[in-house]
Amino acid sequence: MEEFLRILTQSLGELLAPTTAAYAMAAIGLNLHFGYTGLLNMGQAGFMLLGAYGFGITLVAGGPFWLALLVAIAAGVVFALILGMPTLQLRGDYLAIVTISAAEIVRWFGRSTLWQEWTGGASGLQGRYYKEPFQELSFLPDGRFALGPLEYINTGSDSWWTRIVAWGLVALVLVFVWLITRSPWGRVLKGIREDEDAVRALGKNVYSYKLQALVIGGAIGALGGVIFALPAAIVPDSMGRTMTFFVWTILLLGGAATVFGPVLGSMIFFAAYMFMRTGMRALAENTGVGDVITTTNVEQIGGMLVGVTLMLLVIFRPQGILGNKKELAFNVR
Amino acid sequence: MSDDKTVTAAALSDLATVARTPGAAKPNPILVADHVTRRFGGMTAVDVDHLEVQEGVITALIGPNGAGKTTLFNLLTGFDRPNTGEWSFQGKSLSGKGGAAVAKSGMVRTFQLTKALSRLTVLQNMLLASPSNPGEKLALSWLPFLWKKHEAETTEKAMEILARFKLDAKAADYAGSLSGGQRKLLEMARALMTDPTIIMLDEPMAGVNPALVQSLLHHIQALRDEGMTVLFVEHDMHAVRHISDWVVVMAEGRIVAEGPPDSVMKDQAVVDAYLGAHHDTDLGDDSLLDPEVLARLEAEEEKR
């Protein structure tokens, strides 16, 4: 029983974890790409990694926190422009191919020794090199704080301060995305998602709208990378294809083209993911299940189950939790 | 409205004086195309020497399958690029312009395969078409008070047009839930939201049930009576004869005949294009084996 409570508490903790916020942020960006505009960005992790690098390197070089944020956003914008300008005039599939390979290129450059003095190579940038300016901003008193069963230190890596900043940023971006997508501008994006030739025939510059969506979603993805780096380190190999597919799972779970879908999706995804892994581990240690699933296999099986979930979602509930079934009934044949 | 009527009447009487030859000059051309060619590999899909479209009337573009009608449409509206050729609309050159720029200049098209934006409501489809909406600029989009007024005016106009097309009851439904014919109507209504000078309809009657055809024809005539120029591609001969003021016939990429609907249908070139030049010749006829007859037929072929 005590074991079970521990697992529940850990899963509950995931709801508010900074990583959850980071993925929610990345999914909000991807939602702008895919949910609203229909752009297939298969390299959101690349945007996140670049954002994290921009943030970390600026702080390591001695820049202030706000400048680091701006650099991160700028990195996402530039990456989106480089990827979007040549490919957005082509059919949608090309963007998918280009983004997935570009994200890999960024990762391989990051882990190579080429710019090791900046990126730290394969072992990445340790958190202690860049966290100080961020934690100095904290106005929370020293000590610990408990909210129900959740107890963390006030200021530090895995702290309340990190959570406040992470979710604060998510809330800000969410309001911004809500405002722009409910406007006529957002309506044009949805039109492009449905049929870009029809929108072009009405005199709209489709290319420019797609580029705007890619840039904004990419910059939001870069911010997601910043949040991801706040409580951890910037290690290129932890921000690869797996990350991209987690973000996709989160978006489709919560519901594409909905405002709160990415946030809800991220919370449910990480709580369930944690529950599944810690649960499996507990079962493997204490019961006969251990003969079938050893504790060392839990991570891999967890990853496989995420893949299966993504497939089941796309097949049986493509609109996700919050999506409108009626809206998705068309076009999906 | 009465002004528009007299304009239309004048445009129609102008047409009476036009020569009935391919590429004939019109007294008041709104669209002029020259030497437009488009090749797909070795096949020449469009090879139009000269074409003028009279302002304020309904011009039909007809021809058998593969005549290059839709390709010509795509070229003129910026959805395809020609190998050679230039064309101007209201005196301004449009060659090389993209689809969006063409539409902005007042030449708005619809598609053969209807492009209703399924997962937007009927009303959203209409509002999307409104030109120069300040809320469509990213920088202003998040400040609703800057575009609320434009949006309200546009909604009013959209509902008016929808009422005309009897779609107003469907305004809140997703466009994807409309029937094929209603989608055609919606596409036409949406094009009207842009206040076009010329409206280009690509097979407006295709896939529409016969009961709706009559009302569609009526709508197209109403557009002309309001002073709009209409150019449309069509297979349905009945529709063409019924509403068009001028007919341009294409075959194998070229314009083979032009004229008012009743006379152009009797044109030998048109009959040949539709039925084949030798549709009267009995292939079972032994005389075909006679070299003299064959030579005569070949000579005829050469002359064409």
C-alpha cells in the first residue's frame, strides 16, 4: 500500500514538473504548425535543442537572463526561416523530411567536438554552469514548501521557482496563441490547412502565412527547450527524435487545433508515463512479474508502449481528448 | 441595377459586330492573351495564339476532353506557369504573377474539384475570402478591437450573399457537411466575397444534381447582370447554350472557333473537334481501299 502511494505521488508530481511544462510548450508550438496550419514539422526537438543552446551558451558567456531568453527565441526564428524558406513552396511532405534531418544535424553538430568549447560536445552543458543567474532571480524565501504530498525546495534545480517560471511562461504563450488563433489571421491558417490552393485563389499569400506559422511555432519550441534545460543539463542526445515523437504524442493525445490540448496532453502523458514505469518497476521487484519483465527492461517497454499509444490514438481517436469529433470527421477517410 | 442592365445590353450589342473567327478582336476586351503555350514533355497542352474576352458578358470555354481548357485556366489565373506567352487583365500584364496576386487584381477563380474548406464553417469560409482584413495581419491579429468592426461588416455582407445562394441556414455548419452542389454554390459565393471584376468558373455544373443546375445558371446570369465578367469552362452543352453570350471552342490546345452559342455549334471545326473529322465516313466502305479516295481524305486532312 505504501509502495502504491509512493507511485501515485510520483505520478502526481509529474503533473507540475518542469519537464511537463517544457513538453507542453513544445507541443503548443507544434500545434501552431500542425494543428492550425497543417505543417508537418518532424523536428520540433531540433528547435528545442537550439533554444536550449542559445539560452545556455548566452548565460555561460555571462549574459543576463532576459538576453538568454531572447537569444533562444532568435535561434528558433532563424532555424525556422532556414528550413521554411526553401521548403514551404513545395508540397507538405518535404517540410517533414527537411525538419527531421535538420534536427538530427543540429544534434550531431552539438555532440561533435567542433564547437566543444561552447556546446560541451557529447556530454553537453552541465546545469551548474548556467543555472545561477536564473536562480538568483528567485524572490522565494529559502527552505522547502509542501503542497499536499508534493514537497520541493523553494529555489534550486527541481524547485518551486523552476515550476513557477516554467508554467508562467507556458501560460503567457498560451494566451498569446489563443489570441492569434481566434483572429482572422488564425482563420487563414486553418484555411491553408484545409486547402492551400483555395486560399491562394482568394488572394492570400499562402507562403508568407506558412512561414509566419513556422517561425512562431519554432520560437515557441525553442522556449520549450529553455524550460527543459532549466532543471537539467543541455545534453544533445537527450533531445533527439524520441523527444520529437513524445511531443507529437502529447499533441495528438490532448487534441490538435485546440488551445488547451497540448497542456492537458503533456500532463496526462507524463503522469501516465511515470505511473506505468514506476508501477512496472515495483511489480518487477516485488512480485512474480519480475520473471517476465526485469527492472532493467522497464524503460524500453515504457518507450514501446508510448509508440503503441501514438498508433492507437491516430487510428481510434485522431481528435484527441479535447478535439471536436465532428470537425475531424471530414477529410479523414 | 438598371445602369448595370444597360451596360450589359451595350456589351451584348457590341458582340454582334465581332467577327466569328478564332482569336477575333473584341470592342471592349478585359482579358487579352497572346502566344500562350504550355507543354508537358512532348505534348503541347495549350497553344493559344490570341484570345480576347469581352467585358461584361458571359464567355464559355468549351471543347472535348483534353482540349486544354483547364490548363489554360490554370495559366491565366497563376496556378501554372506557361512555356511562352503573355496576357493582360484590364490593361495590366499578369504574366508570371502567382495565384494570390492574380486574385488580388480582381480575377477570381473556382475549381473543377470543389475546394470547400471542410473543417471551417460555411460562414468562416465566406469571411476568409474578405480582402484586406486588418485582422489577417499577424501584428494586429491579437488586438481584436482593431478588426472587430471590419469583421462585423464582413459578416453582414457574407450573410447577404449566403442568403442569395440559399445557404444562410447552413452558415454555422461545417462546409464539409454540405452536399456537392451546395459546395459549388459556396465556392461561388466565397469568390463573390472578394468583389471580383472577372469570375472564372471551372466546370461549375460538374457533379451538380439537375435540380440545382437551373439555379446555378440563374446565379451566373445574375453575376453578369450586376456588371461582372464571367468566363467559364463547361462540358454541359445545354448549360452553355442557355446562358453564354459568347463561346470559345478549344481542341487539342488551340482555339478552333468562336461565336455566339447557336451559330458556333454548327461550325464545321466544332463538329470535327467533338465528333472527329471523318465521323461520316463508313470505315467498312470498300472505297477506302481505293488509293484515290484515300489521297483525297489525306489532302482534306492537310488542309485543316
